[in-house]
Amino acid sequence: MTPARTAAYRVLRAVFGGDDLPNALARVRDTLGDDRDRALVTEITTGTLRWLGALDRVIEQVAARSTDRLDEEVLTVLRLGAYQLLYLERVPAAAAVNESVTLVRRVGKASAAGLVNAVLRGIASTVRTPPLPPEPGASDMRGVRLAYLSVTCSHPRWLVERWLDRLGFLRTLEWVRFNNTPPPLTLRANRLLTTPVALARDLGKHGVRTEPTRFARDGLRVLAGNPLRTPLFGQGLFLVQDEASQLVAELTAAQPGERVLDACAAPGGKTTAIAAAMHQAGTLVASDLRPARLRLLRQTLDQMGATKVGVVRLDLGRPLPFQPVFDCVLVDAPCSGLGIVRRDPEIRWRRQPVDLARFARDQLTMVSHASRVVRPGGRLVYATCSSEPEENEKVVDAFLADHPDFDPVHPDQLRPLLSQGLRDTVDHHGRLSTAPDTHGLEAFFAAILWRRG
């Protein structure tokens, strides 16, 4: 029994119990001593969560019973085994079946060993033509398209139904296929200590090959090698950060000498980017609510050499204890995360339609409180990693309707030297709006709101 499969089982049980995938992975993966095992546990767990909808359909078809009738431990083992059979070509079928039988015994469900063996052998016999809805043709009806998008492409039906209505079939198909592709490892060079060119050169000396990101000016996409296993990691020269997330920090257009508040700052990627843009000259305050998030924020700032950032605990659900003195306030609001389901596949299964209205109410409250500390002539930047209008455009529109002293502004009006990459991701309203089909990026949103002087 390989340690990676036992670890993958533990991670999935934690996630199904309510833990976040990154937290569960970090906790369990660090117990493994072999790099190959760590890589395998990451691949198996993220892949199983990514393809959960398709896996459950195949299990139900072969087992001739609903997954609701299976013990949770047994179902987790079946999902892991089915993923390896259907989506990992390099794993021999016999190994996937035998290891799963051993695993179900090890987790205290020996009575289900025969069931696991039979179901997985049945799945192995259907690998070339799994019992899943086929890709629809141009003339197929809406129901056929939804079945393919939700089951075969493994997304919640309510979510792909929303995308289908808003985006059309072809764009929705691109989105779900994008979400089912493992994301690249993307770094941001820390300009407090280095440059993207120098970082790429230094990583290359350790066998890590990179290329500049298409849109983010300080980003590097890893093509080969593992920068986290080089001596450079831990020196503060770079941070793992999604490319679209890097663009949000650029959009703040922070300048040396300004007063800036990053109001939802943890884990600190955008804060350190803003600190670098300001050359640590001026006043930069970073805040969050939960103590664990604040500890993570402080750790990131220390590692990246952002020594002049003030860290405070703030609750954006309440009025802030500041006067309107900030030139820029960034509210990267807690959201559904539906724009980053490629990177965090469990999110798609956790969210429900009712969550959108709840997040939107909280987001409007937060941005309203944050607006009160923006000085006249200053700017408020509102951002999410959501794909849904309720959390994005509709929150901005509702805020503007209640705050006549604020106006939307195009970033070019604030900073004519806007990078070309950022300019290419800004829509005709002047709002950052990245998308899988348009930019090959996760769906992020950000808008600049200027307070009249």
C-alpha cells in the first residue's frame, strides 16, 4: 500500500468533512518524505475533486446503486480508485484495484472489499467508453447540453446552467474544460528584492525553466522544475501567486508616498506587491479579521521583506476606526471563489445558488464601510475572484446607487502608464474582468471607484 494513496484518502475525508483542500493537503502532504509521493497525493486528490461529478455517475452506473447508499469511507475509496482508472493512464488497472481493496480494509471497512473489487473491475472494463453523457451536437437540446456540461465535464448543474444562459454553449464549454485542466505554477517576482528577469535567470541555475506571464508584468510561469525545492525558496525572492490575482494589485496603481489600506489582505500576496510598487515609501496598512489569517499575513510580509507595512485587525462588517485619509483602499472581498475552481476544485461542490446573495450582501456592507476612509480625490478598488455578476458588477452598481460621491473610473485616467497586459484585461467599463476563454486566466473582477474631491 503506497503512502500517497493513504494520504490522499485522509485529505479527501478531511475535505468532505468541511476542511479546505489547501489546508488539508498541506497538513497531510508534509508527513510524506518522498517528493514523488507528495506529487502523487496532490494529483490524486485534486483530480478526484475535479472529476467528482463524472466519477459518481460512473460508480452509480457500474454499482447499480446510488452513491447515497454507500458508506462515506467506501465511497471515498471508490472515488479515488475510479479516478486512477479513468484519468491516470500511467497507473496500471490492476494496481489501482488492488490498492483500493487494501485501502478499504485498512480504513475499517473490510466487509466492503468485495464490492470495491467488483465495482472497480467493472469500471476498468469501461475505461474506453465510460457510461457518461456524450458531447452534444449543434442541434441537440438544452437538456442534452446540460447533461454533458454537468456530468461528463463534472460541474454542478445549477452553475453550468447559469453560465449556459449567460455565456452560451461554446463559451461555457471552454470554461468547464479550462476548469478541468491542472493549473500551471505561477510566481510573482518580489521587486523589493529582485526583478522578473533576474529571478528567471537565478531559477534557471537550479534547473527551473520559466517564461514571463502574458498579462502580469512581474509574473513567471513555471515550465519545468520545482522552484519550491530550490535554495531560492524561502529567501523572499518570489511568491506563488495566480496571474489574475497579480493584476488586481497592479490595478490599485499605488504610488510612493501614498496612504494605502489593503483591507482584506491575508495571505499577503497583493500587499507585498503594493509595497513594492510604493518602494516602501508612504503608509501601507494591511488588515484582516481572523487571528490565523493575520499570522499568515505577518509571515508573508516578513518573508518578502515588506518591513514597513502596518498590520492591524479590522472587521469590515463594521465601520472602520479611521478618518477619510487614504489615497487608495483595496477591498479584495471574501467571495464564492467560483472564479478559481480550476485551482481549488472543491469550491464548485461547496457552493449553492443561495450563497451568491449572501456573499453579495456582505460585500456591499464591506465596500460601503471601506469607502468612508477614502479621502476626497482618492480611490476605492473592489475585487473578487468570482465569475458571477451578483458579486461583481451588481455589487458595484448597488454601491454607486447609494454613494453619489463616488464615480467609476477607467484605470487609464489614474495612471496613463498602465501596463499593456493589464490594459488587455480591462473591459470597456474600465473594470478588470479576466475569463478562461478570453485570457486563459481564472475569472477575477476588479473596479476602481473614485471619490469626488
